[in-house]
Amino acid sequence: MSTIVLVHGLWVTPRSWEQWIPYLEARGHTVVAPAYPGFEIEVEELRANPSVIASLTVPSTVDHLASIISDLSEKPLVIGHSFGGTLTQLLLDRGLGRAGVVIDSAPPEGIRVTPPSQLKSLFPILNNPAKRHQAAGFTFEQFHYAFTNTLPEDQARAVYERYAIPAPGSWVWAYGLIANFKPGRQETWVDFHNPGRAPLLFIAGGKDHIMPASVNRSNAAHYKGEGTITDFHEFPERSHWTCGEPGWEAVADYALEWALRH
């Protein structure tokens, strides 16, 4: 049995893994689902006072997660969703983790595929430079389009009410989409040629609007480290909320089986 670290994405907290944790533990694994600094408080409290996470940075979050992983008794399997996928890539680049799985991953620096649905999904955060210094979130309608577009409205609203929070707007401005237009290495730079990087699987949702399969496919193709393993798998009918929408067990099973096999 293995230790598994689950890394949540932006606009949610570790609560987003509440189905996966008992599911993986029932198979005998030790599961750790750390929060980003400040994200450990409840969803409702973060909604009421999002300023506590407004100034959080990507490097400080990677350092925080790295310290948690370094304190574990063994190298874990690391599974990250959305921006948690970017963080997982950064952690593996540091040599942390025996294997990694990124699900609907946000891209690190250097991925230039930007489908129209991605631009539409992120526009509510990018439409005002002032949001770079704020905790910015989505209305229900925006969240439904970006995250839960395969769900009927009543189910999508239940997801929004239980999980959605604002998140540091600076992260959207710092990640691959914007970082590609800045000189030098940015906060989300990854060494795609790192020969010591652990095996890495990309899982994409074919109906994901905010991090479409084409973005994940391009991200995977950038990895060229000699002797490393990088795989890609698409679930054609799944949205960005693939870790929580009906049928999430198939995603969990695929991720776990691949990680254990490699």
C-alpha cells in the first residue's frame, strides 16, 4: 500500500477530495490532502473573508506542499487537479513523489495552446487587472460554464454552493497563459527535460472548458526528459469537475492503477 497526496485546485479547498479520501483509504492507502496556506479553513469562512488568501503566492504554496511531502515516511504518489496539477508538476520537478497524476491540469509556463473556451472561462478573472491583487471568484453561471458544464443546473448549483470559493487572482495572471508573454522564467516554470522526474500521467476531460484536453495533450508532449515516462489519457465526456461528477470512481481507479503500475 502507498501514501497518496491529493493536491486540490484553485477556487476550491481540500473539501473537493471528500469522496476520494475514503475511497482510497478503503483500499488500504494512506491519504494526505493538504490545503494551500490559508485554504485550511472552511469554504463558508473563505467566502465570507477571502482577503486572507488574496496575497498567497505560487512559490510559497509549492514550498508549503514540498515541506509536507518531505516529512512523510515515504515518497508518495501525488495526484493533483486543475492548478493542483501545475503544483504537482512543480513538485515532481523537485524530485518529490514516486509517480504523479495530473487531472485537468492548468499548464505551466511554455504551453501556448489556448482554446476559446479556456479564454472565456478565465475572462472573469482576467477582465480587470485589479483582480491580480484580489481574491477573485466566479458567479454561479460562470462556474457552471467553466467547471460543471456537463451537469444539469440543479446539480451544478449544489456543487457551487458546497465547494466554490474565490482564489488569488495573481495565480491566473502568473500561470502559463500569461507567463508566456513575460521575459525570463516565471513562477510556473518546469524543466521539461529533467531526466530525474518521476513517471507522470495526464488525465483530461473531453468536455472540459477551462483546461481543455488540447491544453493537457500539449503539456504532456512538452516532456522530453531522457528515460522518463509521460502518458496521456482522455475521458471524452467529462468536464473540469471530473473528480466529483458522477462516474468519478472511474477516474480515481485509472489514476491509481497507473500510478501504482509505474
